[in-house]
Amino acid sequence: MKRVIFGVPIALAIGCNGSSSCPDGGTCSDATVDAPQTLGASFTASVPTVVLDPGDTHPVVVTIDRGTVTGNIDITTSGLPSGVTQSALTILPGSSAGTFNFVAAANAPVPQDMDATITATAGSSTLSTPIHVRVGSVFHVSTTSESFVVPQDMTSLVFQVWGAGGGAGGNGGVGGGGGFATAQVDVTPGETLAIVIGSGGSGGDLVPNVAWSGGGGGGYSAVLRGTDVLLVAGGGGGGGGSAFDGGAGFAGGGGGSDGLGSCGGAAGNDAGAGEGGAPNGQNGAALAGGNGGCDSVCAFVADGGAPGGGSGAIGDDSGTGSGGGGGGGAGYFGGGGGGAQAYGCGGGGGAAFVAAASSVKTLAATGQLPAGLSYVGYADSGAAFGGAPQSTGDAGQGISGTAGLVAIAYPK
């Protein structure tokens, strides 16, 4: 309609025509323009780096500035290593934080090292934050003693240490497996640490017209900062030697365990050395196992593993029968040597020790098997096993124990 005011015609728009549209995508008739919702400035993850071994699950907490967003916020991650997935996460209205899991498949390839991106999405608004994902915590394994330089970006590392196995007694008892110690240790980028790998104790042998000797105790393995001990894992004790009449000797104790037999050497512990078995088994000492015993004039036939393993002894040098005692395993304090009563007794295992105040674990070995077999980094290394008798008769020289191991890992 038209009205004339002072003779000038004007048109009054009572509403939009059907083809008109408004900024919110609707028609002018709804009379409201929606403001776009936008995420705020910050989006963070609780950890900058996630370390996973195959089969692991690791939680990550994310916190976001919602800005003007009132609805759901979806969280996704791109750039993940092969075999790693992120569990679904939607941050619901009224919340600004949530937790999802990174999950590594049991067959995820190792090692992998990737820079990934976590993204928060609300409508067309997005925010991102970086995260580093590693698959495979263990990045260095020492099988021989060496100097280790701490990587430049690391201020904390996890060390896993296995002592060496003791040698089997001649025609006699098995050697004890190595003990285990682990700790997360504060380190300085670029510093040099000493890695010590214990060698296995030698197997016992036959001394013609005398008797079989006990096996040598295993050497300790350790991580040192200068002269300061950070971790030590004790070696296994040597097995006792067979009597001349063929009666079997007794087994050596695993690292941290007593040698077997009534004259077995006692294990060392973190407060003191193990006592030697009677007769003539020598006491252990700081970082050294005691030598095995005999029942008359002693001679040491089977060498203890370096460093510090006690030697295995022959038994009765008159040829009347007794097997020699096994040497004690070395450790922070060494195990006592086994004595040589009717049959040779096993040496005691050496003690584990950790100087760090947190994230610490030590395990004693039982029998011929080393402790800590399930820890990532041991795999199928064959390290730290006690030796076994080879056979009977003159061919029955005991088999030596296997050397220890040190695995170095990123903290999880």
C-alpha cells in the first residue's frame, strides 16, 4: 500500500519476500541471527610424550578453553604410529576436560617415534595441540660393560639390571639365576654413566682322584655414576659339586636367595653379606661373593664371574669323596660360599640394591631362572641363567652361567 506524506510516496516493508535470506541461513521472518560459536585460545594435553610398549594402554587428559561453544567437542588424534589407536572422546556440554586412551596393539611394530596432533572440533571451529608418541620403551641394551652417554633431551631414565648366573657344580647342582633391579633415575643430559655387565660363573670340573668342584658364583651387574652405585643386581650362586661316588651336589641360590643344602651359603642382602656354609665356605663381602668350601686342603677350580663372583672349590682332596662348595654370587653384598659336607652345597646369591628413592623394584631369583623375565627389554636374550650339569661321568663338567644384562628405557 502507499501513503502520501507531504506529497512524497514511500513503501513500508511489512516482511521479507520468500527469496530473502538472513545471515543465519534462515529467512528474515525468524527475526533472529545466530552468532557463530568459536573455541577459545587454549587446548592442552596432560603429557607432552607418551611411551607405549605393544599391548600397553596410556591415558591422556585434555583440557580446553570452550570460548563461546556450548555444545559437544569431539577429540581426535592424527599422525599416530602404526598399531596405535585413540579411544573415542566427546567433551559434553558443561565440561572443559576429558580423558582418552592411546592403545598399542600387541603386534604394534617396535621401535616407532612420531609427532602426532590432537584436535578438538566443535562445528567448524578447531583447536590443535601436539603430542609425541613412542612405541618401544627400551632404546638401549647393554650386553657388555660400557660407558653410556645420557641423550641430550632426557632428564630421567629407567634402568633394568640383571645379574649373571652362577655356574653349575661339576656333575652336580645347577647354578642360581641372576637377580633383578629396576629404578627410574634422574639424570643429566650429556652425562656419562658406567654400565657394568657381570659374567657368568664357571662350571665345576672333576679333579682326578679327588672329587668334583663347585661352580663359580655369577658376577654382579650395575649402573654407576662415578664411584656411586645407582643400581646393582646380584649374581646367582654356584652349584655344589658332586661327591666322588656320584652323589649329586646341591643347587646354588638365585640372586638374593640362599644356596641349597644343609651347608648352603646364605644370600647377601642390602644390609650385609651372606655367611658361608660350614665347613670352610667363605663369607661374602661388599660387591663380592665368598669362595666355596672344602673339607681339607682347599683349591679353587671354578672361577667366579667378574666382577666379584666367588670361586668354586674342590671337595676332599684325599679322594675320599666330598664335592666342593659353590661360590657365592656377587652383589651389593655378596652371598656366602657353599660348604662341602657329604656333597657340595650351593653358594648364596648376591644382593640387589637401588639408590633411587622412587619407582624402585628388586626381585630375587628362584633356582636356575633369573628374576624379572617379564620385563620389557629381556626378550629372548638368554641372559642371567644359572648353568646346568652337562652329563655324568668324566664328561660332566658343569656349564657356566650366562652373563647379565642392562636395558635402558624411556620413562612411561
